[in-house]
Amino acid sequence: MTTTPKNGTLAVVGTGPGAADLITPRARQCIEQADIVVGYKTYLDLVTDFIAPHQEVLSSAMMQEIERCRRALVLADEGKQVALVCGGDPGIYAMAGLVYELVKETSSSSRIEIIPGIAALNSCAAILGAPLMHDFAAISLSDLMTPWQVIEKRLQAVAMADFVTVLYNPKSKKRTTQIVRAREIMLEHRDAATPVGIVSGATRAHETVCLTSLADMLDEEIGMQTTVIIGNSATFISGDKMVTPRGYTAKYGLK
């Protein structure tokens, strides 16, 4: 008599910005209880303390996202408890969506769990102060999978609408012009003195923080581990913090 193999679980785990104490208890539990931990090497290095010697670890390089997710699904379909590790939150520029696309393509019947993590925009905002207190938008400047014309259209829309704007993947060694164009678009609709917060390596040992302006932001060091937050017309600098008012003072006053 043939038996149908029991499907396992694929947990897509967000490990947060990098600091161990900002990994959620649920994320840590999923990693510790997994038979196999899968991930990009840089993110796996951040959670080594939660991986026991008996657990299998499958590490892969950048640009191997499809293979990584497909392998994790295959292992789950074989009955394994799999943790697919992502930095930040798995549903924000990470692996959650790709996993569901592959589930649809392969008709996998494994149980999928998405374990949220603290995203880069959350951690960087907390470091900077309170820049996301009102409406905001997040835009990735990477045109690897999204045509630049689409990205530029989105930049125009958020700049015109006065959204606080969070820029992911602002610059790399090969991509140097996108951040320049993004700033140009913002300057078409915002004052050159608009506050800008730049955080690199958030919560990690090499973290750097800079408060500057739209006029001067390109003078600062910006790379792939950098998140740039551009304020709206009401954002201000208070001491060493960046703040976007929610509107309480205007409506109720301060007593």
C-alpha cells in the first residue's frame, strides 16, 4: 500500500533590521523549531545564535531568490518544517510574494506561514525620531525588476502628493543615477530645505545616521544598506530628530 507523504510547513520568517533583540519571539521560535533553515547568507549570519548544530542550513547567494524559494517549497512538500529567512519583513520587498507565486505555479499543498518582522522603514524611522507620523509611501529605486519609467512615475506621484517618502535600494556600485533623478523629482515639488534622514546598517554595529536636507542629501554616503526618508512640507528637525506632525497641535493645540 502506498502512502501519500505528509506535507510540512514553510515559514517565511522576517528577522527584522539586524539586531538580535529586534527579532520577534515568534520568528525566533520558527527558526529554532525548523528542520531546515534556508536563506541568503548575509541574513543567515544574523541568526546563527538561534540555529542548533543538528539543524540543516541551506545558504545561497544574492540573485538566487527563485531557486531559494523553490527549494524551500520542495522541502516542505517532502514533510519538512522549513524556515525561509528574510531580512526586515518578508512581505515588504522580500520573499513572501514570490513564495505564493510559486505555490500557485506548482500547486504545492504545504502550509505557508508568514512571520512578520520589523521592516527597514520602521527601524530607521525610530532611529531618526518620528518621520512617518503622517501619510507616507515607500519606493524601491532598484530597476532590476521594475522598469525605471514606472519608478519615476511613482516618484512624481508621491512628490506631488506631499507624501513622506521612504527610498529603498537607493544606490549601488552599478546604479548611481537613480537617486540623483529621485532628488530632482522631489525638488520639483518640495523646498530644498526639506529634511532628509539617511540611515545605513540600521541597528547593526556599523550603523550610521545623518540628518540633512533635500539640497544636500547627495553629499552623504548612500549605498544598498541605506534607507533614505524624505520629509513632507510639514516635517521638521528638532535637535537630532526628524519629526512629521500628525496634526494634533493644529487641531487641539497644546495645553
